[in-house]
Amino acid sequence: MNAPHLAPVAPPAVSALAPLPRGRGGLSFTEALSAALGALNANKLRAALTALGIFIGVAAVMVTVAVGAGARQQVLSQIQSLGANLLLVWGGNVRMGGVSLGAGQRANMSWDDAQAIPREIYAVQVAAGAIRQQQQVVAGNQNWATTVTATDPDWFVAHDWTLAEGRFFTVEENMAGRKVVLLGATVAEALFGEENPVGREVRIGATPFEVIGVLGRKGQNPMGQDQDDAVVMPYWTARRSVMGSSRAFARAVSTISVKVHEGEDMALVEDELRALFRQRHRVAANEPDTVQIRNLSEIAATRDASARTLSMLLASVAAVSLLVGGIGVMNIMLVSVTERTKEIGLRLAVGARPADILKQFLLEAVLLALIGGAAGVAAGFALAHLLGGLAGWPVLVQWDAVALAVAVSGLTGLFFGYWPARRAARLDPIAALRSE
Amino acid sequence: MNAPLIETHDLTRHYPSGEGVVAALDGVDVTIQPGEFVAAMGPSGSGKSTFLNLIGCLDTPTRGTYRLAGEDVAHLSTEALAALRGERIGFVFQSFHLLPRLDALANVAMPMLYRGVSRAVREARAAEALARVGLAGRMRHRPNQLSGGQQQRVAIARALVNGPELLLADEPTGALDSRTGIEIMALFQALNAAGVAVLCVTHDASVAAYAARTLRFKDGKMVEDRRHTPVDAAALLRELA
């Protein structure tokens, strides 16, 4: 096999190359990167299958985090809509001739109880007594059955209501029994459609009322009730015009909404409220409380906690799949190191430092995991929106979660790639060159 | 300062083997000057490969000293030895050891990756090295597109590319037919004439004949150190043609 195309090697043509300057730095990052890319490119299918493990893990994390965050945000906004730091006092056990009528059966609290609360308990910001009744509200030829709440202006403060239109009623309007109402967003829409109801007239029973405001939209409460399906009027107006009651209960309220100052201990205020009612209602030491107190945000917080537990559970399942993906990366890197033992020996012989070899193989593993991670983020993003659209779940993609997912997949590559890379770096060049 | 290129004293390498140890190399004293062409000869197991590995800084001696260009390298760290290999030594192997994924130019440029040299300089030097071994027209060929002789020339260009003072060749003609083997030895002689020291390990006396000095190994000891007139490989090729 004499190769005729081989140029004859005449001594004058051959001379050694000038030595490179000594003591230059090792393998640069970009060179290591392009070497790693080249190695992955040489085994595309294998690289893709390995990255698939990371891909699935990251996509699963993305979906669970996005859906979980959406659900939590929904619960949190519901808690907000209830009113923060709110205690609700219900009329409690009323006994008539030894028979308990059950909670809330009789209005055993009075307007004066509500007025007394902020005076007696320092931590309370406002307390507003209220009574409720189902009523038919009529405007022109439209009518709508809804719950009418008759209360104190402080009730708006206690429940964190905002205004969409107009104004709240005043203490003076309440005392004077002025015939004014505020409509919830649902009622305003049902009766007036797109028009602004402020200044218009509605009738409740036979009595005409002036609409002075429309409440800001709150949506559903955590029990699924539409909080905007409501009409609010001054307490004393209702007492005189709509919900006329017997003389015995002329000052009665069915609930008292108590807003506690920010940062105060809710449980302590609950105890103080109980004590106050025992004193005001002259309850004997061996008798049960006359009122019940509920902390609504606590109920909602329980729901939030269970939503959080569920998403933690899902996230840990996703984390396990990421772990499995990482083991796949390690496996393939070990195979790759074994396959390329001779190449590693050669590189060591021509001057690669063990640190250079480590860098090259580690970068390959990180790159593999990052490619899987980036694809997983994209697929997870798409899947979360698809699922959210199909199932009607709220979906919230948090960009810090995306960054975290990519970082975690990179770290997975680093962690699971280190051992194979170190094995490559510690190869004995003589044995490596001799291997087949 | 005219330090010898290679200076060993009592160079010894033991390997653990079963209960005891095997002295693969036992007390070798040798001095090689810059620009020499030396053959290390002996049958397999004679210690010539161990000698090559130690001289090539791929291995460290159990006992004794080794100075490369005046620098004591017997007890350097693996990192420092790697750097030294890159800077001062070029390796040529029997089975070429080219990376099949890379073309000739990239194979030749590879050692410079670990020297922190820019891409432009790497490609220029690799092209120059390939031109000097007569492969200017084969830069974009992959190893499997080249003949055995051409592959060994690419490997020699790779050994040259960092500008080493010493070429270490381990049976460089072992995988080639005799005519191509002579061509490769002619290339080594030409490079040696240009000032590069060559240490060639072989079991073949006809290959050792191209060197100007032969070290003969037997059972881990150097048993002969003889200077002789080398056979001119280029002249032999002209005769054959």
C-alpha cells in the first residue's frame, strides 16, 4: 500500500515548530463547552434519552408548582375577601324552658352589645352589629331576591369592603334612618345591567330607597357563596322600614363583626369577647356561653394548609423523578467514561491536566441535564396551561420557580456528573492508553 | 547552561505483583543530550516501555532521580507532570490514537486546547504542523479516510504542534508495512536533523538502526549503551524507488 500521493519528505522542508510560550492556562471554558457539545452530538439518541429523565422531572415540577400556586393564590384571595383579622360573633344557645334551641336561633345580642365591644376591649378596631333578611329588591321592571344586611357603617371597615361607585352611608344617616342602600356587584348588574345605579331608586317591600353606592367585587367566599349578591342598608332604617320586629327584640342583632387591630392576638380577643358577653348577659358560672365566636380566616387558613400539603406531596413526587433522571445521567456518563478511556488517556498524554478532564466531563453532564431541564420547563409551562384550560384550574407560573427548576436540573447534572467525571480525571494515562 | 535533556540516576520502578514486587526497571543511569536520536531496544518485558513511560512523565519512579532539561521531575504532582508533558514532550504511539470524530486538523490542534491558545493560533499551527509532515492537502480528512502511514503522520504532527524538545515514539512503525515504516523513520530523522531529540522504543533492530545510539534493555536493566552510524532512511527510500 505504497501511497503515491505522499509527498517526499525532504529534510530542508521539515523543521520543528517554535515552542509555545510555557506556563499558559489550561482548558478554557468555551473550549470545554464545545468539546462537551461535540461529545453529546456524537451520541444524539443516547443524549436525548438521558435528557428525557431530567425533562420529565422538571416538567412535572413545573406543572405541580404552577397548578399548586394557582390554587393557593385562589384560597389566599378568598381569605383576603373575608376581611382580615375578623371575628364573627353569632348569637348562641338560647334555652327556653330547658330546651336548647341551638346556635343562632334567637337574636340574643343587641345593638348595644356591639357598641360596647370596642369600648371594653382595647385590641378591637371596630365592631358592627348586623341583621339579615331575604328580600325581593325591585328596580323598574327588574327584580332580584337577595340577602339584605342592615348594619353600622363600621361593617364596611370590618369586612374590608371597597367601593366601585358612590359612597358608604354615614353614622348620621344610620341614626336618622335614611332610606339609602348600597348594592353588591351581582345585584347592581341584575337590576341595572351596565348602567350606573347611583342616584337611582330601588324598592324593597313597599319602601323606596335611594342607591348611594355599589360595592367593589369580592367574588366567592371559601364556602362558595357569592359575596357580591348582597344589599346593605343602615341598621336603623331597616328596623323602622323593612324588618320591623317585635318590641322585645327592637334592638337585636344576629351577628357582630369584630375587626381586631393588626398584630393583636386573635385568640386572646376571643377570650375577652366571651368574658364580656358572659358579664353583659349575666351568665351564671355553671351555664354555657350565650354566644359563639368564629374566626373565619382560620377556617380558610386550614384550607390553604391542606392545599399546600397536597402541592408539597406532588412536588416531592416530581423531585423523585428528577432524582431518577439524575441517576440516568450518572449512568450514561459512567458508560461514556468507560467508552472513551483511550481518548482520556491520549488527552492526558498530550498535556491535559486531570482538572481539565474533570471540567470537560462535568460540563458534559451539566449540559445534558440543562438541555433536559430547559425542554422540561417549556413542556411544563405548556402542559400547565393546557391542564388549567381543560380542568378550569387557576394556573400561576412563577418565574422564580422556572429559574429554580433550571438551576436544580443544572445542579442535578453537576451532582450526578461529578463522580463519573472524577473517575475520568483520575485515570492512569498508561493504563487508559493501553485499554481496548 | 548546557544541561542534558535527559539525566537519570538509579531510575527504578517497582510494581506490586502478588506477594512481592516486580522490578520493571532497575537502576538505570543514562544521559541524553538535546537533539540526539536514541532507540530503546529489547524484548517485551525488558523494561523499555516502563523506561519510556518514566521519561514521558506518564509515570513516576519508585526510586532514583530523573531530570528533564535540568528540572527534577521525579516527584512532581500529576498536574505538574501533565503540564510538563504538554510543554516539552510529544508522543507517537504504535496505534496512532487519533480521535475518530475529529478531522486531521482538529486532531493535531487538540493538545493546544490544554495550553490556553486561541483558536486562530491553534488552527494556524496545526496547519503548519500538517504541512511539515507532508499532509497539507489532507487537513479536513477524518482518520478513517486516511491510510495507516498518513494517520501516523497526523499523529506525528500532533506530537510536534506544541513545539516540544523531545519526541517519544512507542513502536511507531509497528502497525505499518515496511515501506511506510521507512517513510515514517525518514520523517523522524528529518525532524531530528531539525533539532528535536527523538527517543524511539522498539523491539526491532532494523528500526533501531535509524537511530544514532541504541540502549538495550533486558530484565529491567540497561545492558548496553552503544553509539553507531544511523542508516539514512531517505537514501534507502530513493534506492527502493
